[in-house]
Amino acid sequence: MHAASPAPDPTVNPEERQSRLRAYFTGLQSSIVAGLEAASGEPFLTDTWTRAEGGGGISRLIEGGELFERAGVLFSDVRGSTLPPSATARRPELAGRPWEAMGVSLVLHPRNPHVPTVHANVRAFTAGDVFWFGGGMDLTPYYPHEDDAIHFHRTCANALAPHGDAWYPRYKAWCDEYFYLKHRGETRGVGGVFFDDLNEPGFEPSFAITRAVGDAFLDAYLPIVERRRHLPYGKRERDFQAYRRGRYVEFNLVYDRGTLFGLQSGGRTESILMSMPPLAAWRYAYTPEPGTPEGRLAAFLTPRDWVEGGA
């Protein structure tokens, strides 16, 4: 399932490559923020930052909004003299090389528990003449709504279909495998697509696949927001949302490659940890009552073929 170690592509001009990547990623951040501002009616704040070793980024965020309790859409372009352990564990031949990592990442934590949390990112790593892409998007609901999961997965599948029939099934399975809390024996949500180490088709096809994922995000998520944002909720639903957000925190701190890379490479802590929910809770040995919406969530999170209606 996983790609082979990255190899140089002699057809790629490094300067032109970086210029094209930067133009796409900054444009994607702007378009996603514009779409979310139109949906929420609330402006995103802008925080521009630099990094001592090289590079920087632009953080666009909402804190304490009516629709999004926390929302962050981040562009980063950072570089360093030596790849950190999280990047070379699967690529030992690249140890010691200078590197550059560029991309857009986002996490949206809605206030209404019926609106799922969502995560997405698209990124490119370069180490001299070697490159690879990664990214994806995944949905983390707190209450089971099958049509939301079906819509999200069908949008992902349709985005990748023009590039070949194999990409969506491969990346859907990889997502189910990756966003899995081993210590809990459960998935984080209903998945989506996830990929890493993508370079095998060459630069242009790999970049096109990455753009297809990034460009599909608003179509995958905003219709779900509109369906759920006005559903009533109370303290019970907010308490359960906080409990399930605890799982999100556990995954990000224990397993997430992006979080580990950011911290190991000396990234900006505020931006790296913006993915965390603003409120979360843990309950000792808690099990939701069978037959309740909360109790049905565990079965709902079981990986399945959502494109075919959740069969």
C-alpha cells in the first residue's frame, strides 16, 4: 500500500517547482477561508509568523465563533538543514539532507455537536532533487448521520476518479488504517482519504492528485455543515461531544505524523497545536447506553463502503 522511497525526478526544475507549489497552496488557503467565511458569516483572523531556522507561514483562524468554536486553516513553508526523525524513519537514505516542507492544513471544530469535526491537509516535501506529496481529509462525527459519511466519501471518490480508478480505494483503506487509535481499538471517525510518500507517477501526476484532494474539500464538507448546523442540542450533546473530542486529542498527540514532525522540526507550537479542540473531557470507564444516539456511534465508526451507501 505504501509508496517506495522517493527518487529524484530529472524533469523537475527545483526553482520552478517551489514557485508552483507556493502559488497553489497559498491560493488554496485563501479559497477555503473565503468559503468558510461565507458559510459562517464570521471573519478569520490572520497571524503571519516566521521560523528561526527558515521559512514561516500564515495562520488563519476563528476562536469562539458561533458556527466554529475553533477553526484553523494554515499555510506553512518551512525549511531546515537536517530532516527530523519523523521524516527519515521510513526514508533513512535521506538522513542529513536539507529539506523544505510546504502545504495547507486545517482542522475545524464546530460548536453544534451534530456538525462533525473535519481535518484536511495537502503538502509537499522536498529534499534537494527528491520530492514527495501527502495529504487527505477525514470526517469525525459525534452523532451518526449516514448521509453525511456517504456524501463525504463520494466527493472524495469523484475527485480522484479522473486520475485513475485505483486511487480512492487505496487512499480510503490507508485512511481507515492511519486514523486508528490502537490503544482504544477504534477509528477516530468515518475516515475519508489519506496518502503519503506520493511520487511514483512523477511530479506532474502526483501534484495533480494532490490538487484534486485539496480542491474537493469545500464540496465535501460545506453541504454537511448546512444540513446539521441548525439541529437542536443541549448539555447532554455538548458533554458527549467533549468526551469524543478527547479521542481527537489522544490521536493527535500519540500518533499523528504531522504533529510529531512539527514538534521535532522546531515548528511553531501555537500553529501545530491549533488542531486541538478548545474543550475536551475524559470519563473513567464510560460506556454510552445501548440504543441511544451516543451508543450507536461505535458501530457507526466501523470502516465500511460508504460510496455504496454504507454497505
